Amino acid sequence: MDSNIKSNTSFWSEISDYKIQVPYYQRDYAQGRIDNGRIDNIRKVFVEEMYGAIMGFNNKECHLGLVFGSYDENEKVFIAVDGQQRLTTVFLLHWYVAWRENTSQVVELLFKIQPSNKVIDAIKTNSYYFSVWENDPTVKGMLTMIEEIEKQYPNDMVLCSKLFSNDCKIKYDILKLEKDSDGKTYLKMNSRGRSLTTFELFKSKLLDKYKPKFGHKFDNEWLSYMIKNSVTSACQFSDPDIP
């Protein structure tokens, strides 16, 4: 077996040992887009298959395929280069089930959200939630996916013990890349498909050159400042969702 491939691991097994980091150069979360067609159907079927695997329907496993990334053993971080869409969806499933079943063993994956009949109402009425985030296509997509996960949740079953387990039937393989090769690998992979935008290329090169301090300020302190001081104007932006 290739020593660079970790086979049949579960999300819970991975996050028990490592934080999962989605790099700044990754695209927006797309599995939650609404197109009244192909993407909507993919989302519905994906959630069905994950629930079916957890509940043991026909003893089937939901295998997510191959995820590419590197491990930083010093920081105990897995950096996802390819597969971040699938990992984000699986993360949202874990978060929702933990919230729905009020599982104290699970850390606060987003922020503390009080019980409610509707998960989106609980999120949007939380004091830490800013409506301006809905101008971000990734946030919009995540909220849409959470709604689909809620819609299909089996009310007559408790899933935490099956989901938060190394033996969870939702599995994937990891191809381990060399450390610090992530950005170049991502650019090469995307050159075979839809080209990166000029901004994405510029941001990737800029943050690679001046990381880590500038990258932290760019994606954290600067963003917090803009949200705090520009809420009114930001709400007037047009819908940024990509067709």
C-alpha cells in the first residue's frame, strides 16, 4: 500500500488528532448553491447517502473518494488542497447532529447556538451572527446545506454515537502531499479546469510571500474591521453568487 495514502479514515478520526484548515486560495463553497437543477439534486442525494450510511441502510458505506492535502505535525493541522467542498459538507453534518442532539462531548464548532425548532432561525438570531455575512457566497451555501441536512434528519433516531466514531460509515482516503507544496499543487490542479481569477492568483502569491503575519491581518483583523465599520454599505452589494 502506498505510504502516502491514508485509506478509509473518518472525519471524526481526523479531527480528533488534527485541525482541518481550508487555505485562503480555495474557492467559495459550492455544494450549497441554489440552481433549481443539477446542484440542488447533487446536494439532496449527497445528504441522503450520508444519512443512509450512518443509519446502516443495506450495510452500505458512503465513501467520499480521495482528498489531497498535507500535514503540519508541529501544529497538528491538516491543510486541504482538494476535497474541501466534501469536507465542509461533512463538517456541517457533524455540527448539525451535535447541535440537534445537544451533545456535550462535541466542542463549539461554530459558536454557541441555543436550541430552536429551526436551525437557521437559531443561527440568524444569535448575537454573534452578522447579516452582512449573507453577502458571502460561502456563508449562503453553508446555510442552504444546513437546511437540507435538517430537512432530511431522521427524527426517530439518535445519530451522534454512530457519527462521532472512528468506525463511522462515512469514509474517505487522504493523499498526503509534501509540506508547503499546497499552493503550487492547487494551482496546477486548477489549470486543468476553470482558470483561477486574477484576484485569486494575486492573493495566493501575495500571502505566500508575506505570510504568516500579513495573511492573518488580511483575513482576520482587516475583515473584522470592515464588518464592524461598513455593515450598512456592505448590505447594499449585489448578490455575489457565481452562476
